[in-house]
Amino acid sequence: MAKYKVLKKFQDIHTKMIYNEDTEIEMTVKRADEVSTNLDDSFLIRVEEKQEDPGTNKDDGKEEKQDKKMKIK
């Protein structure tokens, strides 16, 4: 699934859901292509997902586990 920003309000013909302007929705690329074909390209724009910098480390809790072991001794 990919994320898209709704640029113009529209109703999905399959789900009957109404998507309002300036909201982010998830749908398959294939479904987004159908929307673009049935309406036009001005209704949706794909949102680039933010990817983490591989050089930064996430805090995975290892330090906290080590601290707990030290307190137990």
C-alpha cells in the first residue's frame, strides 16, 4: 500500500467512501491508477514516505536491560 494526498474531494466508486481535500489515504498503486484514469491526475498525489537515515541508531532498549542487570547484582 502507498500513501496519497487527496487534492480534490471525490467519492470512491467501489467503496462509496468520500475522500476530502488535504487528507492522506492509503491505497494500492493499482487502485490509485484507476482513480487517475477514471477522474484525472489532479485528484491524488503520492506522498513520499520518510525513510530513516541508516547511519542513525534506534534506541532498542539494550542499555536499559543492562542497567536492570546491574541493579539486580
